[in-house]
Amino acid sequence: MGDRSGQAAPSTRTSKHESPKHPYEEFQGSAEWTRIEEAIAALVKNGDLRLMTANEYVVGYICKRLKQGGAR
């Protein structure tokens, strides 16, 4: 998107194939991450769930809570 000068704003991504960073990267690729991601994808596909937030944040938050043992 351009600014008032007509120039495009710089991208925050370093590569067009690189995903944006998120605070849950430590969990990404774990067995829990994979299972949770698959479960959420199935719920979205069959219409039981509609994500309003990026998938990485939803899956990551659930992984974090599981690691904490449900403690707040």
C-alpha cells in the first residue's frame, strides 16, 4: 500500500515465502502443534468453527496453555 508520496510502504517480510513472525514459534512444528492445527482445520472445513484470528496465533495459544497445564 502506498503512502501520500505514492511510494509503496516497506514490507515487514524478508522473503515472499517466509511467514510473518508470531510469539508462538517455539511450539511450531511440535507434535501438539500438528495435532491442534489438524483439528482446527477439520472444524473450519466442516463449518463448526470460523477463525477470526491468524491460525498461528490460535494454535500457538492452545499449545502454550497445554504446556502451562491450564494454569493462568
